[in-house]
Amino acid sequence: MAEQYDVVVIGAGPAGYHAAIRAAQLGMKVACVDAALGKDGKPALGGTCLRVGCIPSKALLDSSRQYWNMGHLFGDHGITFKDAKIDVGTMIGRKDKIVKQFTGGIALLFKANKVTPYYGFATLHGNRLVKVKLHDNSGHDGGEIELTGTNVIIAAGSDSIELPFAKFDGDTIVDNVGALDFSEVPARLAVIGAGVIGLELGSVWKRLGAEVTILEALPDFLPAADAEVAKTALKEFRKQGLDIKLGAKVSRTEVVGKGKKKEVVVTYSDKDGEQSFAVDKLLVAVGRKAASKGLLADDSGVKLTERGQVEVDAHCHTGVDGVWAIGDCVRGPMLAHKGFEEGIAVAELIAGLPGHVNFDTIPWVIYTEPEIAWVGKTEQQLKAEGVPYKTGSFPFAAVGRAVAMGEPAGFVKVIAHAETDRVLGLHLVGVGVSELVHEGVLAMEFKGSADDLARICHAHPTLSEAIHDAAMAVEKRAIHKAN
């Protein structure tokens, strides 16, 4: 006899655990199934983001930033030191401790909200029947169990895309998971893909001493970002020593040698023809795909798109009565915070409450140095759409707090409608912009104008003043900038 629930959630990543907890808060009987195991082989909640994505990568970014600053910024502050060293094992251990703290935290939240966890691989069948192949150490004695839900929420997440000529071996050719666990700093690291993962993890190991080459097939750097932001970021990354090659299409890789002499020969083509070079480690970071393999039985009724994503409507409903899907396994940006909001929205829709996610105001962040962040439309998008607009920008080099911090690189750009002054986008590159971008999110959610941002009093001295002055610059009235 199958266990009966009001809601069965498949996946305990950002989307899934938010959906499960919110549904439980609304009085529903909830089960959440998750297949992931931690480094210790035990069940670990939190999905890719918490276990091998957002959280661990930021831990390493912070550790590597501390080390980099010792050799590149501390001298300007009059701070000197000798023989700075990095203990990679301790750094990785710190990262693992943080991950364990948060995976355990979700387990505690499930317990507090009376969400029943099941640890194993789930497959959805017809009539909202979920069959779970349990892990042997799941606490449910292994084997298989059946769950049924009045509603089922699919939150299966995503997996790294593997290239046919660069298969992951977990040692020399790795995805983001492997790049978070190198036992030592590789002397030479190549990265295929200059996206978020490639730039962030490439930055980590560059700061720690690796020679890093990033190969990007596209001719333009970060085409999704504002063109001026991307140009500034590329300049700063190259100043830091990241060798970023654009229009470089990798055609093959070959692992040669054994033991400590093992290396990867990477062959690529660019405007100068075919070239090859050898590295100690290769990180493949060309994107992610929906984790839909084995997720749906033939009788589930749920459809997949050509890209393998679960097909849903604007409200995350699959078209099958009582079956929903959210997060990385559906359309839209593969961002943890997008999954958060979809999980909450679907739980509230099931409860008969309003639920909606505004894709136009989802912020994007790349946690490099300088950080890159944006919300809304870019200039290139608005030009293509024929939307009249005006802009105002302001450099961090003219912001007292940024200069005092020794972080003058970058700028803020506000884009507003030329006729209504409504904010259409906020684009930033510089120190701390992952926190500043939310001023743009709020302004856009409340249909605010550039003048609204310009008339809000910002504390001095703060980094946020750059937004204030950029908004004033829209009408060429910035005080600290020669208009």
C-alpha cells in the first residue's frame, strides 16, 4: 500500500526544499524525495547548489580572495608578511564543513515543519504514483517504496553537460564537482566555457597560483550581460592573469602519461588555426542540462521538451492533473533563487493562494572579482526590440568607499525608458555588486523610475552611492561626475 501525502516533492534542492517547507507551513502533509549523497556516502539534502554549487564555490572564492589580497592588496594598506602559503586541504575542509552545516540545516527544517524525507531515486508513474528506489543507508531499510500525492512537484534539478570528446574521469577531466575538490593547486588549468562556473572556479585556482586558460567558443565575452559591463570585466580578468581566449572551439582532448606525469592535451581552433597545449587539469563548464533521465515512467503523462526539460506552463503546471515542475528541470534561468521562488509559488497555488514569479526581475550574479550583476534588459536587447531608452552610469573610481577599500574598478549603469523614465535595467560590475543589484530589482518590481532612485537618500560613504549617482546621471545631473 502506497503512503498517501497531500504533496510529494521530487528533489530537495533549492526549488524542492522551498516547495516542501512552504506546503507544510500551509498545513499540507508533505514528503520530499532526494537521491543525492554527500562526500561521506550519506544522504545530503540541498541539491547541487548547496552541496557542489553555490555555497561551496563561494567558500572557495572567499578563501582564494583572502590569499590573493595578501599578495596584491595588503601592501597598499601598509601590511607586510613573509612566506604566505596556502594549505589546500584545510581550505577544502573549511568548504566541506560549511556544506555539511547547511545540508544538516535543511534536515532540521524538514523535521521542524514535519516534512517526511525519503532518500533514494524517484520515478513518477501515472495517477501521481511515485516509486522510490531507496538508498541502503536511507533509514528506510533500502528496497523500494511507493508514495502517492494529491499533488506531485518535480524539482529534479540539473546535471553538468559532458562533451563527447572530453568525458569526465573525476581526476584529470572534471566538472564543477571535481574542480571544487582538487587536492592541490594545479600548475596548469584549462577551462572550456567562459560562463559563470568557468569564470568563478577559474578565478579560484588562478588566485591560488595556477596558470589558467579559459577557452570560449563564442566570439563575444558574456553576451548575456551588458556589453560595457562585459568589456570592463574582461579587461579586469585579463589584468589578473586569466588567459581568456574567445572564438576558441575545442575539438578534442587526450589524457596522456601516468601518475603525477598525467596531463591533458587540449586541441582547439580559433582565428589563427588549430592549436594544442597541455594542462594538468581540465574543467569542462559548458552549461547544465535538466536531470530528467529516469525521472518519468511512460505512463506519467508528463512531457519533456527537445532539451529534456519538463514541459510546463507559466504557472509551472505540467498539464497533468496535480503534477507541477520547478527549478532547473524546467524552462527559464538555472538559478537557485529562481527555483526558490517557483517552489514557494507552486506551494501557494496548490493551497489556493496567488503564486507568481516575475522572470523580468530575476537578478543575475557572477561572483568573480570584480563581481558582475544585472537585472532587466541590456542596451543591446532594447535596441533590438526598438524600445526608446536613456542611460546613466557612474564609476566606482569616483565612489569614496570603493576607493578607500582599494576596489575602484567597475561602474553602475541605470537604464530607463526614454519617455516614462521607468527603470528597465540595472547593470553593475565592481566590488559588492551582488548586494547592490537588488535596488534595481525593487525599483522594477514597484515600477519605479530612475528619478525615484535618484531621490532616495543613500548613506555616505557607501558603495550604493554609485546607484544614486548613476540614476542622477540619467538626466545628466550627477554631482560627482562631469556630464
